[in-house]
Amino acid sequence: MTEHYPRLRVHARNGHLVLREGLNICFYMHRPHAAVAQHVLRALETFREAVGADAFGSYADSEGDWHPLNESGWQHVRSDLQADDWAVVRLQSDPHEESLHAFEYHGKDLPNAATEAPGAVTALGFWLPTERLEAWGPQRIRKLALDLARPLPFCSGHAGLSFNGELDLMGVEQQTDAWRFRYPGLDIIDLGGLSWKLGTRLRGPSWLTFLGQPVLDELNGATGLQTRLSTADTTVQAIDDGRAVVTLGEWPEAGDMNQGDRLPAYRELARALEPWMYREEHLRGLGAEAQRRWERRFLD
């Protein structure tokens, strides 16, 4: 275990890595795909420039089958991102890679989607291995997150530690059971599911918590939120008139309940944001009581 987070690895019987600790950077936009597609493409290019063009090795087609991300694969990805009404794009590292990088996008025709799912949003996420954090340092990761955020008309977003891997594979998410309550700063993200439910609510505290409209106005702006927070290493930075980012310390932290590290700065932010926080109707792999404990891990 490092000073800030544990080393977690789960491999399948064939030796393929299916779960590990990592980093996520996610944004949620109450805008239709057609209105944000060019911003998303720009963010993807920004990410590739930062981590290297070879970070992704495969992409998923509309049937969920994976293909090599060669030149024709990138043409397919760009074509999907520039579709008229909706798009689902998923990229990831080559299967043999243990330094997991991934990208996921769920763009929606919101006027139609909202009829059946009022909480539908357009969502995108980036995943990185913690080796990037160690090699670059936290300030460079934070700068990358802000570079990705600026062109996106987000309502909310977050960046921090998470379980990274193939959580959709049978039994994989259950592998987190022994860890999720011990390390409260390690998030579990179902981006596709959230994109149908989150709306303008917030997921909860993370190392970086991005706030847009309408929540930031309801908090009386970045200055109003700062008055609710007293932890010395917590900062609230305005990105522009309607958006801000809260940073909880220099490094993203996993915490460790076994060692009494309850992440007090995360708990303080959770209390400040509680009226606007999203509550999942059903968190996969957990019973109702455990679900409530997980969602309230920074509040109780």
C-alpha cells in the first residue's frame, strides 16, 4: 500500500487483469449529444495528447464486441462521436495491459430520452492507472482534469480514486466487497447507469468535485460554498461565473477505516452537499442495508 491508496489486483483464471485501483475523471452534462459532440471529441484528443496515442488499444462496437483501435478504428470512433442524435463510445487499453486506460461516453437525444428517463444526462469518463499519479504527481493530474473540464458544459463532475476494471463481468464487482467499506475514497462508477438517472444532482464528494448549474447557484456560488468548508487543505476554485471545482487536499486519498482514517475533509464536503446528492435506487451487488451504508459512508 502506498501512503495514499492501496494496491489492489484481481486476475481471472487466464491471468487477465479484471480489477485494480485507479483514477477516474467523469463529467455529466444536461445537454443533448448533438450540442456537445465537438466538445467531447476535443476532450478525448486532449486526453490522448496527455497520456499518449497508444494508451488505448481497442474499441467496442454497437454490439459490445471489441476490435483493434487502428486507423480505421479511430475513423469509426470519430464517426460515432459525430452522429446526429446519440452515441455510445468505449475505448480501453489492450487486454494484456495492466496499466489500465479507458474512455466511456454516453451521448443522448435528451428531449426524447427525458420523456421516459427524466434524470437522463450525457456523460463521459476517463480512467487512468495510479502509476500515472505516481509518475506525474497530483498537480499534473489535477491540471489534466481541469483541461478536460473547461470546454465541457457540465452540471457536475468528479475526479479521484476508484475501482477500475471490468465491473460488468459476472462476479467482478463482488470482488470489491472486502475493500469498499475499508477504503471509502475508492469509488465505484457505473457511468452508463448513472447517465440515465443522475440529472443535475451530485454523485458525492471526491478528490476533485466539479460543480455547475443549477447546484452552484443554489450554494451561492464558489464563495458561498467556501464559507461552508473549514478544512485547511480544502480549496474552492471558480472556473468561470457558473462553474467551480472543490479540491480536497494535495493527493486523492483512499482512507482506511481499519486505521481510523475516515477522510474528514470528504465528510465535511458530503455534509455541505447532502441536499443535492444523488441516491441510487439499486447499487449492483449490495443489499439494501449495505447500499445505504455505502452511499452514506461520508455522512454517518
